[in-house]
Amino acid sequence: MLRTKSILAPKGDYDRIRISIMSRHTLRDGITPDKRIDENSYDEWLREFAPPLKLIGDYYKRNLPWEKFEERYLDHLKFIYDKVKKLSETALKKDITLLCIKESSEKCHRRLLAEECKRIKRELEILVK
């Protein structure tokens, strides 16, 4: 099972392996540490699944439309396909929860990553929050 949720949401019994897929654990300025996030917030931190910093900057600072963000992030996932495939295979064996800062996954890369894992491994169950 592959789940997604906000890194700020309380841990649940079902979370199992909690993986942060954020590029950094800072406030929006990209520098100041976010004191709401500490080493107890996640079990692993896999930055390779975070959107590239230029993409994040284009989205937040240059008002890149979500559709373009999504397209570019999915291109990024193609570039690291082997890692996405490995994550998909691991999620078939162990329950994993992908974490990002956003409360909703509607316009969040964690949903896109989970859906890509499902595309690679059709039998994988995903629960996107």
C-alpha cells in the first residue's frame, strides 16, 4: 500500500514507513528551518523524488500553471524511472506513506508520484490524501 499525506499530519498506525519527498524542510523562504518538522516527522528522506529546485521556483515565484508543473514533474520522474520503479516495488511489500508539506494532495507532487507508481505496478494500492 502506498499512501500520501501532509508531513504535518499526526502519525497514524497505518503510516508504517514515512518518507519525506520534500527538497528541504524549511519555511517558504527556503532558508529558515520549519520547526514543525523534525527527525521524528519521517523515517526516511528521499530528496530525489522532490521537484527540482528550478521547478519549485518557477511554480511559486513565476506563477507557473499547475498543468505545466505537473508535466515537468512527470518528466523529472521519467529521468529517475529506476528509482520510481524501485519505490513501486517496495510499496508492494511494505506500507509506505509519502509526505510533503501541503495539506491537500490535489496540487501536490506526492499525488503525482503515487499515481506514477501505480502506473508502473498496476496491482499497487494507493490512498491519496
